[in-house]
Amino acid sequence: MQRLKTRPQFQAALAGGTVSRTTHFALHRLTLTRPADTPSAPAEHIGPAPLPDQALFGLFDVWLGAMVPKRWARRAVTRNAIKRQIYNVSEHFGDRLPVAAHVVRLRTTFDRKQFISATSDPLKLAVRQELEQLFERAVRPQTSEARA
């Protein structure tokens, strides 16, 4: 699994559409197409250029990024803890996710009255359970398709 690193990669994945949602998270996906194997020929004989979104991703693999805006998680320690949870949970679903660019986006805040500490165990558990639901919903329709 590759990680998204650049702003254009994140923007392309977000533009791909939402495939799964929970109370606090949304999963966006841009499906990647396998590049056609073309024989070496002069540039004028090769077909049209690849789609710009596809050119952002050098490898035909599962890509993942995490967006945790300050608007929804004010403290950096909370944002980093949520991002760690996103990447840890995604590793368990990596072999079941289709070849695409994925972005997990925090879309609302966790109640500070319920989760007082920024890195409390109850917060980590709640985030983990919700992320597992998010990824489970995302891979459920994909189970019948074979991965290329």
C-alpha cells in the first residue's frame, strides 16, 4: 500500500467520489486503470496521453491518504492519533481494497465532553471501531470482484 503525499493526489482522490461513510468519517476513492502496455514508438504514433489523474500515481497499487482537518480536531496530538489509527486499520484491509487512490476524511468532531483527553483509550477505541466499519462498508461490494 502506497501513501498519498501531494496535494494534487489528494484532490484527485477526493474528486473520485465517496464510497463509504460513518458518523465521523468518509472514504473517497478514485479507481485507477492499468496503464496500457504500448510498444516503443515515436511520440506522434502513441495514442492519447493518460488521464491527468492517473498520471499522479506512478504505481498501479492501492494508495491511501488521511485528512484530519483542524476544524474537526483542534489539537495536533488528536489529529496525529487519528491519522495513526487510519493507517493502522487500513493495513488490515489493504489486501481487500481495490486498486485505487483512497482518502479517509474526518468529517465531524468527536464530542469533547465524552472524550476529554486528546489521546484517551476510549477515543482511540471509538475511532478504531468506526474506521473498521468504514472500511468494511467500502470493501463489501468489492468482494465478488477479483483484484487485478
